[in-house]
Amino acid sequence: MTIEQQQQSIIDEFAVFDDWLDKYQYIVDLGNLLNDFPQDQEKDENLIEGCQSKVWIVSDYKDGTVTFKAKSDAVIVKGIVKMLMDVLSERTADEIIACNLYFIDSIGLKEHLSPTRSNGLNAMVKRMRLSAMAYKAKFELKNEN
């Protein structure tokens, strides 16, 4: 599934719900699907600054794609990061860097988050993009040598 198809899938899933209480519950349910996060990675360097709650994101580069793992101590944030991972994980660095994450606005998420949660969302996206940029730079440097 492409990034656009994955985003459309999220938009379609949210369209089923009429009110934001149901949408919040769906986000919580998504968060419960997060895979296990390596406990030894719960360290400051993986902690996202700017988040109201604690969020750790780590990435890995294998076979040309970037994969993310994440953990949060807040149920809503777990669901938000799960959606970001569904869209951005197992993509090339170029795809992650170039993509427009329009699903966030399309489902109305930003307008239903507190300012601090919105800042946290932006910080999570920024970290994921920076990770992709770092892998891209490392890969390009390796190919030049």
C-alpha cells in the first residue's frame, strides 16, 4: 500500500464515526495495537521533546526502507503515533521526506488536539523525517566512497 493509500484508509476509517468521542476511542484502540518497544530504548536520546506526555521513537534502516517503533505513556498519543507509523514505516527515506501528511487535517485531528498535543504531533513528525534524512545522508555518503 502506498503512503497515499494508507492515508486514505485512515481517512475512510475515521469517516465511519460521527462524533469525536468515538474517534478518540478509535485512536485509543489503535494505540493498543502498538508493538512491543525495546525497554532498553527508553532513554533520553529517543524521547521526543515538545510532547506533553512521554514519547519515545526509534528507527531502523534495512533493505532500503526506514522502520519506526514507538512508545508513549498516554493512550491518545499512542494512537496518534500508531497512525504515523502506519503511514511512514517501511518506506524509503525519500518517500518519508517528501510526503504530505494530509490525513491529519482530513480527519480533523489537529483541530481536536490541545496546543501542547499539537506541538507533540509536530515533534513526532519532525523526528521521523529527521531520521529518514539521516539515513538518506548516511546511505548517499556510503555510496560515494
